[in-house]
Amino acid sequence: MTEKSSLKVQNIVATTSLGKPVSLTKLARTQSNTEYNPEQFPGLVLRVKKPKSAVLVFSSGNLVCTGTKSVGQVKQVIEQVIKQLRKINVRVTEKPKINVQNIVASGSIDLTLNLNMLALELENTEYEPEQFPGLVYKLEEPTATFLLFSNGKLVCTGTKNKKQLEDSMKQLIKNVKEAIKSFK
């Protein structure tokens, strides 16, 4: 069995605060790339074409950025939002601190997985093949949730940085190998 695994970041969810209130009505009226329905949701959705992402803008000046694939892209998106806010006279003077809330990555491990066996051998799993073909495996240390498929493909969510992502992957491989050994 090889230790080969590949992970590709698919989405980063990050938050920041601009430290200034934002008139969402004004923003919605002046920018065409926005959606704002205050009766349904208190935030405004601002779509950015490059890098492709969506930003929730709240009147408090808090932002939630989704859809980017790197922290560098998050920074670019926030800068674009700040530029658009200048057009409605919201001047952001301090550099916003970006907090990564969640990283979603997809990849695979070079193993064919017996999900029924893993559901029995690993703790914190959910597997209902009649409803969904993947096994949900919650890792406690480092905190991460994996969706595992029998062909070795996987999705990882819940990590906040690259090290956590790599550590959780190592831990997953270790736990899966131990489960396979103890099942034999």
C-alpha cells in the first residue's frame, strides 16, 4: 500500500470585518453584481468574477467570502469589495484581518475502501448506502470531516489551514490502514 494521496482545495470560506457600517441598499442600487432581499436574508450577496466567488456583505461591515481556492484569492476578492465600497463612500482604512473558517478539499487515497468494514472498525462514522454512497467519517484530532467513497476518492471539510488539512489526511490514512489490519 502506498501513502500517496492528493488533495485539491475546492473552496475556502473566510470571514473578515471592515470595521465600518455599510449601506446595503445603496450598494445594491449602485452595483449590478449584487443580490439583496432583506425580507429573506439580512446580508447582500456580491458576486466577483475573478477569482470567481461570492461575498456576503452585512450592514455591520462583516464579510463572508466563499468560492475561492486560496487565501491569496480571498485577499484579492476582499480588495475588490473594498474598491466597490469606495464608490458608495465607504472608506476602509485598516487592512481587514482574514479568518479562514473552513477549507473544502477533494482528493483520493490509493486504496479501494470497504466502507461497510470501515463503518464497523472506525469510530464517529455514518454510513447509509441506501441513502448515499459515501461514508462520513469525523476525525477529532485534528478536527476534520471526510466523505469517503469505495474507489478511494474523498472530500475533506472542516480544516482551517494547509497544515491541518495535511495532518488530518495523514491521520485518516493511518486510521484506515489500522482498521484494515484489525479487520483481517
